[in-house]
Amino acid sequence: MHLAALHIHPVKSLRGLAVESAAVDPIGAVGDRRFLVADPSGLFLTQRTVPRMALVGAFLDDSTLTLRSDGFGEIRVRRLPDPRAPLVSVRVWSSEGLLAEDCGDAPASWLGGVLGAPCRLVRVGPAFSRPVKPERSRPGDLVGFADGYPFLAVSEGSLLDLNRRIERSGGRPVPMTRFRPNLVLGGCEPYAEDAWSRIRIGAIVFRVAAPCTRCVITTTDQATGERGAEPLRTLARYRRNREEPTLVNFGQNLIHEVKSGLLRVGDPVEILG
């Protein structure tokens, strides 16, 4: 088995990036979900309620986050924390009172124009701290603006099996980007990831925390923002969550036990338990 692809999502729920390597720090892959779009009350926004977020590309260099959208041009934002930035309180699901750095009026105005709703762009800085939910974590397990866990893994085999089922029902296959994983695993059987408890990718050891329950974002075309029925319609036929049958699972949430290092496409994957 190997790491077949590696993705980061610089701004939660905007388009992601395929990269060849990514450094790892205590809250996850460096560059992944370090920015958040929030409404004026501080509540996080995602494609669940604002599918137009799929129309915004997010790109990184060493110092800058660049946002682009057809018809709106682009805007550049400081990537690194800024000690002069005002702190604002934001909420991601049940994580309330998260202190983030406001990125200023210019990106807020630009994003508001693209999304058609007032919003603010905020960034992780030194004041930010968000532990992983206690029932799944150990001391020192942290996460950025991801839904709940620092990493998400999906295998190529699982997607291949899902798409075969979709095509047998007369639908069109969906790309891996619909599922927004960080880690795409190659060389294993479909849904093999469901049975693992710990794995090593390169030098980074991960603990499998929980299956990933899937939402309407997976039905959103990441190029157009348009929605359809798949893949949720097909997943509902065979991937229902045992504890909550109204939900469907696809992929696994991971917590990194090794809090620093480097992930590279092609890294070997070893099952530890």
C-alpha cells in the first residue's frame, strides 16, 4: 500500500489542492483548513448551506493565500499569523469560543461578493486552540478548522467500488474531490480502511478515530457548485452508519500520533493494528 495522493484545503469548504508533499504539525497537515469563512456572528460557513463556496479556488505560497473565482478575479491574503490582527470568536460545530485572527475588510468584501452573503475570513494564529472531541482523543490531540479530526483518509479501492455501483444504477461516477480527503490510499481492497485501528504513512503514525459520516457536500460538483443525487443515493443502499442509520459512512477520520514530520505522495502505508 502507498499514499496515492495528498490533498490540502487551505480554506475550509473552498476548493482543495493536490500537493506532492505536506509537512505535519500538531493540528494536522500544514496549510490544511487554517482559514475559515464565518458569518457575521462567527458561525462557520460550508458548502452545506453555501454551495457557491465550491467556486472559489484557494492557493498557497510561502507567505500568501490567494483566492480566485471566475468573474471576480483574485485577492491575496497574508498566510502567516499577524500579531496586529484583531481576534474574533468563531464556532465550528460544538467548538465554541475559538479565537481566530480576522483577515480584514478587503477579503471579507471580496468573499461576500462571490458568495452573495456577508462573511469574514479568519485565520489560525497563536491564540487558537481546539482539542479533538474528548471521547475520541488523547491529551495533545488538536485540530484546526476541520469538522472534527485533523486527517481524513479514503482508499482508491473504495471509490472504485462506489463508482461501479453508481454506474450500474445508471449514474455518473464521482471524483475523489467530492469527499475532500487529505490522504488517498492506494493498493488496498475496497473499504479495507474500515478495519484498521492504527497505520503508519512514511514516518507518521495515525490512529483511526471514527468513520466519516457523509453530507450533502458530496453531491456538490466542485467545478460548478451544482448538486445532484449521487453519491449519497448509492451510499445509502449499503454504507449506513450502524449507530445512526440515517447517516452513511465513507472513509475514516484519523488522528496523527506523530505530531511533526513530512508526508509525501508515494510513501509506504503500513497497518499497525
